[in-house]
Amino acid sequence: MNKPQAASMYESAKKIYPREIGGRFDRLSKLATVALLGLFYVLPWINWDERQAVLFDLPARKFYILGLTLWPQDFPFLALLLIIAALSLFFFTAIAGRLWCGFACPQTVWTEAFIWMEQLTEGTRSQRMKLDQAPWSLTKLRKKASKQFLWITFSMWTGFTFVGYFTAIRQLGLDIVGLNVGGWTLFWGLFYGFATYGNAGYMREQVCKYMCPYARFQSAMFDKDTLIISYDEERGEPRGGRKRSVDPKEAGLGDCIDCQLCVQVCPTGIDIREGLQYECIACAACIDACDSIMDKMNYPRGLVRYTTEHGMHHEKSSIIRPRTLVYATLLLILASGLVTAMATRTPVILDVIRDRNSLYRELPNDIIENIYTIKIINQSNDARSFALTVSGLAGIELDGVDDEVRVDGGGVLSLPVRVRVARDDAFGISNIDFAVVATDDETVAVIEDSRFLGPTP
């Protein structure tokens, strides 16, 4: 008696071989890929005021972006920027669907680069399919090895560039040549390089289909006026092959000749003629493919096109609607707030830390003394001199600090200071204010409040 065979509940994903296609959207995609990759790889090598233009120096807790130096205290700016980025994604998704996924997402951009290297070494779609099915030979080994060499080199350079945003990239290059790379630096370079190699080289569309959460909640941002890539079923059906000389209306056919080219060029392997699917990343390759066939058949373009659900049913659609108005208003408010906050940002930070080891000290001549640690952070790139004062109580004075203190550009100065007040004016808990003013520009000033403790009356 034959034993029953265990059924597998898992089916391995079939490799997708996207076909090459030209067209206006393909040119736009290539332009976006070159621009974004160029920005990523070139930006760390650009200098600004004798330092790296973009550098996130985590050990020093300084973040350099062109002429701007940000500190951990500026985290609200980063939070606001991330909120603006999220709202921008919602706004553009509501208007034109998954434009981000199709043209600007890092997964899409790097996958395009890896596919280009694959085409360079292994050939066209049909050649790659035949190569994978062919037995191993010297020719196959040479092509596969060439592809792997390009992939691995590109991935390692990507990991090196990524780390170069957190460690001065020129010094990092010298450290690598001199085999003097720290453990964490090596780890993150290899990790990011391996992630690029795996995601863009092998996982590709599976990241978009199974790992990316955006594909799951995109429908919540769509409505009937959102631009999406759609197949005009009314015009295309019924499908069927025919010669170019055949009139489709006389043959009882639609404009779709069922050539499958729209499926062959799709990087996620879907058939756009089955309607909107969450796997669609809106790369518009199917539009270029269909338009090329329509041109050959002397049919009007647009069988597959960007349109709205209302447009497909010959109804009026509009960009201006409650959803987009709300997103646009919020974006305008937040962007204005960020610009205003950055423009009015004071390039000096003052931290006051009171000594908690003692409440107060009684000095001769009925003087009460409190001890503080003052930290002055100069957020500008040039050294500056500051005057430190204290106020809030009659006769209050500072001791242990010069009239002027100098702080290096991007530096932190820590000062232990003593604040003294006559006993008669220092009973209980009093509010006092420390002030720091730049000697060369009185508008560069900051005030920090604190507490002065004295004896109980």
C-alpha cells in the first residue's frame, strides 16, 4: 500500500525576467535612477567650509548638512521633517498613486541598477532565460561570474558610501587602504552592502510584494480621482491576435492583441489587464509596452494609461478635493513652521545644571552660594566670544567666570560657576535666569532659567 505523500504548503517564487522596453516613462525612470544614485554616491565627497558637506558625526553628536550644524537638541526639527515627508507621501499618493514606488524608492532605484548590470553581462530577457536553463559551461560560468563581480563590487561600494555619511569618507578610504578599520565600521559597511546585494540582486519584487507595508495600506489613500495605471477594458476587449491590416471592429475584437508584452515588462510579474493590484508599483513600463504595440498596429495610444476611476467611466475627475486639500494645508503649515523655526534658530545653546550634592553653602559676611555647571554650545561654524550673566535676585553675582568666554565653532564649553546672593535676599527657593550673549552680535542670545536655594526664613 502506497503511503500518502505530504503536500507542500509553500511554493517557491518563480524568477521574473523583466523585458527591456523603451518609451517616455522608461526614460524618466532612468533619469530618476541616475540622479538619485548620483546624489547618493557623490554627496559625501563634496566639501563645505573645509569639511564634508553632509556628515552625521554620531560620536561628536553633530550633524552637518551643508552650512548647517545640528545637535541632538535640534531633534524636533528632524521629527518635523519626518512628519512632512510622511504627509508628502500621502499627498502625492492621493493625487498620482505609487509614484514614489515606481521612480524614487531605494528598492526600485537599486534594483534598476542591478538589472542593468545583469543585462550587460547576460544579455536580453530571452538570453537570460536560456542561460539559466542551460547546463553549466565555461560561457555560462564567465557570464555569471562577471555579473557577480559587478554586483559585489557595486554592493561593497554602496556599503562604503553609506558608512561615509557617518565617518569622514576620505579618512575612511585611507583607513581601509591601511587596514585600520574599526569593528563597527566594518560591520555596518558589510551589512549595508550585503543588504543591497540581497534586496536588489535576488529579492527584488518580493520586497515590494511581501515585505513593504506601503503596498498594504495604499488603498486607504486612493479614491476615485487618484491617478492609477489602468487598462481600458471597454476599448480593449475582447482580446485577440490579428494582422495589422485587419479592422478590429469588423472582426469583433477590441484593440488588445493579447501580445503579453505588458506582462513581460512588468518587474513584479502582474497582468495589468486584471485591474488594480497591490503588487503594482506604478513604474509605467506596461504603458510604454502597450503604446509601442499600438503604434505598430496604427491604433491610438492609451489602451493602458494613467487615468482615474472616474476617467475610466467618462466622468469628470479633479485634483482639488477634500482629501488633497487637507494634505496640502497640513503640508503648508508644517513646512512654514519648519522654515520659520530654522530661520529663527539661535546658534547657541545654554544648559544649566545645578550641583545636587549640596543645597547651598553659607559663606562669611552672610553670603549664600549655589554651584552650577554651565554648558555653552556654539552651533555656528566659527569661534565666538560670549558674555555670561545672571539675574533674578537683588545683588546676585557670578564668581569663577571671566567677563568673556570663547567657544570654538561647533564646540562645547563646560564651566563650573558659583552664584552668590546676600542672605537677606536668598530665603527659600528663588527663580533666577542665566543669559549668554554673543559679544559680536547681541541678537545671538539665549536665556535659561534655574533655581537658587537658600535657608528657610
